[in-house]
Amino acid sequence: MKGGKIKMENEIEVNGKKYVLKSSIKTQVKAKPKGNLQHAIVRSYSAGVFAGYIGKIENRQATVYNARRIWFWDGAASLSQLSQEGTSKPDKCKFPMEVPEVILTDICEVIPTTQKAKDSIEGVKIWQQ
């Protein structure tokens, strides 16, 4: 091959930028939380806010399973309201895709969610760029 470039079956290069066929991307598999973990909104000093199932908290560190970053929200005055009622404006929220797990350090707040809030957060369309 010229220039040492290897063409992948599901990849194309246009103007020096590589693109992959959407159908070739595997869907993320949800992590399976062990035991009966609490769904919560977790805020850390360094990584921001996540919603998911929180594992054991030790030394202000914990693993959050099936975690969605709460990057921007609307339709709730605070994280406290979001944790209890969810959002009344899901189309205005910016919650990226869920990841199987994230290890958060410097946790400063954990707010258990209601079933209503959990359903609302999970129902927000994935924000991506």
C-alpha cells in the first residue's frame, strides 16, 4: 500500500480525517452492579456530577456503575430537586452517554434519587457532538 496506510474494512478517510461506519461501532454493555446498590447523583470536586449506582464509599472515593455525567441540566433548580423530581425540560439537558463504570475521587456530595428522578435522568436523550 502506498504511504504505509492500512485501510480498515469499516473506515474511510476524507481530507485527512478518518470516519468509521456507525454500524461497526459496538454498543456499550452496561456494567452489572453487584448487590443492591443505591441509585444516586454523585458530585465530586474534580470530575463533576454523575448519576448512577454507587458502590462503597471509602476515603471520599467510590465506583459509580452505569454512570451518566450530568454536564448541564435545566428543568430543576438544583441537584437536590433533580434527585427527587428529575427534569421538567429533558430536551434542554446535556447528559452524555452512559459508561459502564467510573471511579470518582474527591466525592463531596451523594444524593439518593427517587424512582421518578432515575427514570427522568435515564430518559434524557444522549448528548453528543
